[in-house]
Amino acid sequence: MIEAFVLVVVKPGNEEKVYNALKDCEPVKEIFRVYGEYDIILRVEVGSIGELDSFHDRILRKVGSVEMTETLIASSYKG
């Protein structure tokens, strides 16, 4: 299982529209509106990098008003 955090910048005034478009999408497990450089943070879980690619292509890129995303793939440090 791959866990990733997707940081989303939205065109001003469209935060609620984008939030509502993404909140019930698979593989979104959590969604937060945040203050600062980014407007929304998604926590997603997928089975493979290919599924993450598909999420970006099929869902994120089709949501209007998304200006930019940055995806951070979580790593579990074991030591």
C-alpha cells in the first residue's frame, strides 16, 4: 500500500468547489482545507504507483480550478 499526501493550490474563490469535487473520490481517505501556500491537502492510499498516476490523470487533472499540485509519497523509516 502506498500512502501519499497531495498538496493542492486552487484558483482563488474555488476552494469549496474543488473540496466538494474531491472529498468522496477514491482513493482519497482524508481531505483538509488549510491556510498558507496550499489550499487543500489530500491523504490518498493506492496499491501502486500506477494507481497514483491514474488518480492524478483521471481525477485531479479533470477538476477545474486546480492550479498546481505537489505529491509527497510517504515513507516509513525503520531503524
